[in-house]
Amino acid sequence: MAYRIKGVVRIDDNGNFNAGILTAVNANVTGVVTATEFVGRISSEAITQQTAGDESDVTGADELLLYDQQTGQLLRVEVDEFVAGSGIGTIVTNFDNIVVAAGGSVTANLFYGGYFEGEGTVISGVSTLTGAVSLGSSLSVADGESIFLGDAGDLQITHSGANSLFIDNGTGNLIYRSGTQILQNRLGTKTSATFNSASSVDLSFNDDTKFRTANLGIQVAGVVTAISPTGVVTYYGDGSNLTDLPTPSLALDDLSDVSVPSPSNETVLRYNSLSSTWGSQSVSSLLLNASLDLLELSASSVTSSLIPSTSTTADLGTPIGLLGSYWYNLYVNTIQLEAGPTWTSGSGTPEGTVTASVGSLYTDTSGGTGSTLYVKESGTGNTGWVAK
């Protein structure tokens, strides 16, 4: 049996209720309520009682309810349509990782400590980013603007429109750290300076190294020119045109005075005081000639004999009674008198071991009384030695 009000069925035979406009302060209804129009507010309980969802449930095809201010209607709009029409670029679903789509923009004061990613993104306003900021492509800064590093903007990187500048505004030094550092032209085709790690510093002119530091000093390729108060002074590799040098005690008046043979080992330079000329001579044939003044002899590697120019005419030193010069110590292995007797030494008796001519002497360094000095009295071999 249906229930009618003014001819309108309000409750049908199946129990469905059609109330029209219903005004109620508190109404508890169990079942499905169908209304053509609802005027009023929906309580928070009507929303919180729905099944809870999360960010994984949101897709571009999902719908939102939007109030259209122009028509006064409540409209259903897909998420993708909302994003495209609103101009916000994207819907932020995770504030720990903000991703701005290509061509998007953020206009505000941005203070963000998470992960920010944007492609072609324009950020205006005062922005403070903490944590790691990763650029997948490039960072563009307009002319006259700067990148500041440090709490007080200590290091400034900028381009004035004409020049690029690195400006150290803070305390301390501007320190470059690297392995080998190379300064080149813009195209990378020519090197001006190379700072080799733990090695030399090379300076170049038009890609040609002219100056190099070394462990013992410097190396210069080419002419060294010094600018003096009175003009340019040029120095050459052969030492010419040098000034303020000490006067040598003995100088070569002309390079033609020196006749030096082809370079060889153990060759020395000697000066003849009689002819006032220089000459060279092999140490192996150096003569003790009274007319030659030997200036210097380095005999560290000399193994040849020192031979007088004429037999029995040259002395090693002069007698003390003549107030001359004499040798202090003489270190030899064997002393031989012309082609005759010798004087040698060793440990033990020379009999049967040391060959010498008659008249030779032998000192036994391990001998005792009556067995230290031996004289060769007979024979030509290694026998005939008598202890003295």
C-alpha cells in the first residue's frame, strides 16, 4: 500500500521513500537515500567513514569534485584535466621528492630540504635549498647575477657580460687543488701553462714551452731579456753580454788559444807559462816537465803512470835543507829502484811465495824479533830470502 501526500507517492509498496524537500535537524536513515537535490553541509563523518586510500590510488583518470563559480554547479573533473587546466604543472604527491614537469615554474620563496628535480624549470623568488641539489643538465645564470658559496657568500662566481670573475670575498686564501693543472685557450688547441703534480711548472709562448722549473733551478729555451731602468739588456746562452761579473784571476784571452782534441776520457787542460798558451793533454801521457805549470789535476779515475819527460832529471819535491817542498806521505804497494830491487810487504815469510831480484826487501807485517825484515840474497825466483 502506497502512501501519498497531495497525490504524490512518498512511500511506495516496496518501502522506498521519496520525501522531496526534507528539512531535519537530526535524521537517522538506514538504507539508500535518493535525492534530486541536496542543500546543506556534509558532516566530516560522511567523509571519514569512507574506505581510506593512499597515493597509489590516485591516477590521472580519477575524478575530483569542483565547484564552478560561474555556473554555481558542482562538477566532476578528471585529475589530468584538473592539472592541465589549472596550470600548476603537476600535483605534488610526495613532499620528500618534488618533481616539476618540463617547462613548469615555481614562483615563491622556496625553502626546501628534500629532493628537488626540474627540467626547464623557472624558480623565482628567494630560494634556499638544503641537502643534495642535482642538475641533470645545466644551470643558467643571467649576466650580472652571481652564484654565492659559503655562509656569507664568501666565494662569488659571476659573468659581467664582458668578463667572467671568481671573487674571494671572505677570509683565507683562494686555493686550487688538483693533480696536473693545464691552462689552455678557449678552443683547447694551445697550452699556456702546465702545473705538473710534484714536478715542473711549464710556461709556454704560442704553445711552445719557454720556461720550466727543475729540481736544481730553472731551464730557459731561447734568449733571456732583462728590462733595466736604462733599457733592455739581452743575455745569450754562451754567456756573452753579462755584466757585473767578478774578474777572474786567469782568463782565456781568445778561444782560439785553446787547442782541445776531440772529447775523450782523462783529458786535462794545461797552461804553458813560457809560451803563455793553453793546450790539452791526456792524463796517461802527462809529463813532469819543469817548463809546464800544472794548474789542476783530477785523478779520481786515473790508472796510468806518471812519467817524467827525461829519466833521472826530475824530483818529487825538493830537499828540506833548500827550504823547498816535499811529499808528506807516500802510499804505494811496491817500491822499485829502476829495473832492480823492490821493497814489498805482506803477512808471513816471503820464502817460496815472493819472487824478486837480489837486493830486494820484504817486510812481514805479522813477524817478530828476527823475522820481520827479509833480504833477498840469492837466486832469481821466490827463494833465497834471509830474515834479519
